[in-house]
Amino acid sequence: MTSPEPSARTADLDAARSATSNKVFYGWWMVLAAAGLQVIQGATLGQAFGAYVVVLREEFGWSKTILSAASSLREMEAGVLGPIQGVLLSRYGPRRIAQLGLIIFAIGFVLFSRVQDVPQFFGAFLIMSVGASMSGYLTLTYSMVQWFEKRRATALSLTAAGGAIGGLLVRVTVLSMENFGWRQTAVFSAILLLVIGLPLSQFIRWRPVDHGLHIDGIAPEADAIEQRTSTGAMISADGTRDFTLKEAMRTRQFWFVGFGHGSALFIVAALNVHLISHLHESLGFTLGFAATLSLTLPLLFLVGTLLGGPIGDRFSKRWVAVGCMWAHAIAIIGLAYVTTVPLVLAFATLHGLAWGLRGPQMAAIRADYFGRTHFATILGVSNALIIIGTISGPIIAGFVYDVTGSYRIGFNILAVLATAGSLFFILAPAPKRPQAEVAPAA
């Protein structure tokens, strides 16, 4: 496992201690920085991709299939890169990976600003996706898990809130496209990643113990001082240790939590792609009004995310997830049948809140179950299960619409999948942790 050079570690230690001299735990400064990185990602690409779809289609006449394939490519890239990224995080730490990702992300945007044909588009978009993944969800989640335990869900929810805020700022990206063109907007995005993103990434640290700090900023009791096995796995006060990746994959909890998470994303991904189309083409709302209604989702996701942290820290994360799965299912069934604005808003509210409440629990429950030591690789491999929903959800809804001329049957299918997905969480109580063998004293 690679560690920072002594001089760098000393500088980091001084910075972390200085930041906590006013009694604010340094981990919260990391949360603020991570949320800022998520804001940038959401505003420049994550939530802004739909706007790029419109302008690219207008300029090049590319089909929706080609443009949708780029979105699927991004999800597949995340699934393939996840296990590799997990290993890199465990070896080099989150800050280095985040900074490399931001640079790659910026290069991708510059290349994207110069595309003239489909192969160039896919090439640039793949580079952007790799950079976004390296500087995004997995890296930032890994950081929060290392620094928080008792307030883990809260830290993860505040980090995720940045993405929701970024979604609300997409209008700024659209205004830039309207006034300066999409190519110049892509260049602006690259500059933003380097000028603001890189400085924010400087706040990211690996482990609190490397800086003379404790998890949650709370010194452990004498009998709970952190110990490690001969392989480096952390030992709990009860003599158990964290799971390795292989051990985690042998448990049903690894697979059930992954499939449950992916089941939720059938609905999340489908509505992200098709909600505006459903409101406009099926319900007859104007495109502008449909787009305005769709903005309620990131706003409510933000509210749900901020509530999800404290709720997850206080109640069973597994049962919070179960309740949210049922709410997802009810919401998409409602959206399939209602025709009035108040009812559309009611079911969109239910979906947005469920999305936000459930989100922080997905990483937190894995950390609770399997521990921090191998969290990056465990979550990275889990991405391969998650992408089943993100890729398939929009395809199911779109295919059924093409065949039947309506989203109703497709939305009902997704509701059934989400309800079935709740069973995975119900059947996944915390696994029994492996017993530790303490490393011999030096």
C-alpha cells in the first residue's frame, strides 16, 4: 500500500490539525469539498447530458439511439472501471485518484468540444466518463467511509447533496450553451474542473489516523484502540475484523444488497431519461413546462438526501431502503396513470424523496456490513451489479413505449422489479463478521 512521502504527510498532518483547531472535525471539511466536486460534476455532465443531447441532435442529426448509447457507455464504463478503481484507491489513496480523474475529465471535455463525427464523440465521451468516475462517486464515498462511522450516513448524504445542487444548476450550463455555444461551454467546463475542482480535491485525505485524528473526531475508549491483523484488516473491540473482497462475495448480503440497489435504479434511470418525454408526449404538457416539472426531482432528491443521513444514522438502513423501494414503486405507478399537475407533483415528490433517502444508505450499509479496510474494492465490484438497473431501466421503458405507444406497461414492469428488489434488502441482515487473528507484536 503506497503512502505519501514524509514531507507531504507532515504538510497534510499540519493542515488537518490546523483545520480542526477550531473544534470542527476535519472530516466535515472533506465533506464540504466532496460536495463541491459533486456540484461541478452534476452541473457540467451528470445532469447536463440531456442538454447536450438536444444540441448535438440539432447540429449533427444523430439519432436518439446513438446519443442514448453514450449514456449506456458511461454506465458500462463505471461497471468495468469500478473493481480496478477500488484497487487503485486502496493502493494510492483517494486524493491522487481524484486529482488524476479531474485532469482526465478536463481533457475529455476539451476533446469533446472538437468532435465532428460519431467515433470522435464516443472517444471523447469515454475519456470524460473515466475522469468523472475517478473523481466522483466511488472515490468520494471511499473517503467518507474512512473518516466517519457513527455519522457515516450523514456524511454520505451531505456529499451526495452536491450532485443534487449540481442538477439544479444545469440551467446555468444551458444558458452558457445558448449564449456561447455548446463547444465553448465544454471548454468552460474543463477550465472549471481544473481551476475549482483541483483545489477542492486538495482537502481530500486518506485516513484520519495518518493525520493524528480519530474516526468521527472522537477518541476511542482504551479497549477499543484500533488494531490490525497481519494482513492489515481492522479489528473491532469484539475481536472480529473487516471482510476481504472474497469473503464478502461469499455472503448473500453482498449479492442481495447489490441486486436491491440495482433494482432501485431501474426506476431512477428510467425516469431520468423518460420523464420529460412522458409528461410532454403522453400527458400533453408543453416541453418547457414538462422540463420545469422535471426539475422537482433534483430538488426533492436534495431534500431527501439531507434527511437520509440523520435517518440512516438513527434507524436501520436496511429497512429505510425497503420503505424507499416501495415508495419508488408506488410513485412510478402513479406517474403512469395520473394526468393532472397536482397528482404528477405528488408522485414526483414521493419518488424524489425516496431517491434521496435511499441513496446514502447504499454505501453506508456496505461499510457497516463489510468494514472499511476493503471497502473500495467491495463497492467497486458491486458496481457491476448496480449497472444492471441503470442500463436496463431506460431500455425497458423506451422499448415498451415503441411497441405500445405508451409508458404505462413499461412503468408497471419497473414497479414490479422495484417491489421484488425490496425483498433483497429484507433478506440481507448484517452478516456475521469473521474472527480476527491479531498481528504478532514487533
